[in-house]
Amino acid sequence: MGRSRYEIYEPTHPHFVTCTILHWIPIFTRVETTDIIFESLKYLQQSN
């Protein structure tokens, strides 16, 4: 079950997404890692 408190009320407006990684691991330092994250976000964007 998803969290109902996270609802997008203005789908046409930009949103800021943030998260904390365990032990502050720098996940955006490798191109391969960022490609996975960005492709995942693109997929989610296109599937809605």
C-alpha cells in the first residue's frame, strides 16, 4: 500500500524529489548509476 499523504495535486507543475541514502553514499558520482536512476524516472513518467 502506498502512502496516501504523497499526492500530486498539480500534475502540470514541476516537483522536487529528494531522498536520503544509507550512510550518505554518493550515488550520483558514477554515470552508470545515474543512468539507472534517470531511466527509472523516465519509465515512471511515461507509464502514468
